[in-house]
Amino acid sequence: FGEDDDEVPPGNPKPQLPIGAIPSSYNYQQHSVSDYLRQSYGLSMDFNSPNDYNKLVLSLLSGLPNEVDFAINVCTLLSNESKHVMQLEKDPKIITLLLANAG
């Protein structure tokens, strides 16, 4: 009559999902693509490893108040005279984004 059986056949256990049918753990493996599949589908084999300045740019672009505050604080610390110096040539977009956030 259109109802599901509560009985599960032996050897095929029914997966237990929490309320709302959302699994309790995230499957990170769904994002990994093997090198063979990358080549066969014509995907790039060059991987970008973001540096710290790229992370500052992404924080400023996010628009989230805590991320923007963090990025501005880091830039302020780096612009101070110390052994760590702000290297704007690594990502010149930082200047534009700092000015955009100031405006």
C-alpha cells in the first residue's frame, strides 16, 4: 500500500542518518580527483598553493567583518617597522582592497 518495509534484508544494513537526513561526518573524498581522471578529462594538473598574501586578499574580499578586521590587523602589524615587512609586490591587490574597505 505504498509503505516502506521496516525490515531490512540480512547483510544489507540500512544506513543510520541523523534527524533531517544529514550525515554526521563530511565526505572529503568526494572532492579528490585522481591524476588519471584529471588527464582524461583535460583538467589542469597545476595546483595553486596560496601564499599568506593571497589569504589576506581572500579575507578582504569575503566581506565578513571578522575576516576583514583580521586582514586589516595583519596588514597594520606588517606595515610597522619590524623584522617582518609588508611585501606588496607579492599581491598588489591588497592596496586596492584596503582602500575599498576604507571607503
